[in-house]
Amino acid sequence: MYNIARKNTLSIHLKRFQKEFPDHYKFFPQTWLYPQDLHEITEYNGKRMAKRKAQILNGELSEAEAETMPAVLFIAKPEAGCQGRGIFISSNFDVMKAKIDTNAKKH
């Protein structure tokens, strides 16, 4: 039960199942473990930011609209948290990373 009750191990298993059965495992958002998946998170963030810049340059989105709609939103959940404690949302990868790192040093 421990293996599926923890958020970090559950996400590992869900990602494995998603690779094996992609049609049946579309129900959860893109998920990473930090800091293990830092490269993938950075890559994803870069792609989303580049896409946003292209939308602005192509006239699909104005600067004002871009300010009100973040290019990316990260939902950060602490590994050992429960009942929603410690969860936060960030539209800035660097701010999210700093907050996670700061919280990790406290514990």
C-alpha cells in the first residue's frame, strides 16, 4: 500500500502504466519528480515559454493577454505532505524551484 499511497511512488507507477497503456492512462497531468526530473521540467518549461513567444510574435496573442494567462502553471506537492498541506501553484519555474529548495532545507 505504501507504494501507491505516496504521491511520488504513485506518479512513478502511473507514468509507467501510461507508457504501456497510453489510451487508458490519459487522466492525470504531466508529472515529474523534483529534483530527479529537473532536466525534463526545465525542457518542458522552455518549450512552453518558446511557444508563448511565438504566439505573441505571430499575433495570436497580445502582450496584455499573455500577462493575464501564464504560459505554464506548475502544481507543486511536497513528497511527505498530506491533506493538501504544502501544495502551491506557480507560473514561474525559478520561483517554484526556489520555494521547493527552501522548504526542503527547513525539514
